[in-house]
Amino acid sequence: MPSFAMSRNRMSGHHPGKGKRNKIKMAEQLLLLNQQDLEEQLSKITEQVFLRAKKEIEAQQSEKYLSPKVVAELLDINVCTLWRWEKSGYLLPIRVGAKVRYRKSDIDKLLDGKD
């Protein structure tokens, strides 16, 4: 029976998986850039990446981290609730070694009602 299925595919011109390879080849494009255009594009991309990294670093440096006890007091909940929220993915802490900390910005979002 398998030999019949293989010969049927050959006769019909159907090749499993071949269509996918054709789509990938069709999506490929060849771009020609002179050196100056390439350098300009690389410069723009580098600048964008640098600015994004700088913003991220600044945000991390200004971020405050709170202990589970402080967060529980702020939200008027039990510390066990924080553990359940972590397991469900609702509020994820940052772990540094054995210490658990929560981002103040995440807590502010919860208090503002912006899950």
C-alpha cells in the first residue's frame, strides 16, 4: 500500500513539503546597495539600537524594587497571595539569589487597575 501512495504522488506531480520550500525561496530578495547607502543604513540601525538600550538602562536604574512584605502591605493582601499570583503569572517577581523583589512600576499598575 505505501508504494501505491508514493507512485500516486509521483504521477500527480505532488511532492510533500516542496510547496513550502518554494514559498521560502519566493520570499527571498536580493538587495543591491552601494557602500555609502549601506553605511548610512547601518548607522541608522546602530543609533536606534543604542537609543533603545539607553532608555532601557535608564528605566532599570530608576526602577525601585520592593520586598514581598512591603508589597503585601501596599496591596493589603497576604504574602501567600503574592506566591499564588506568581504561579499564575499575574505578578512576577525578580529573583536575586535567594531574595525576591517586585518592581514598583508593576505594583503601581496594579493599584491603578491596569493589569
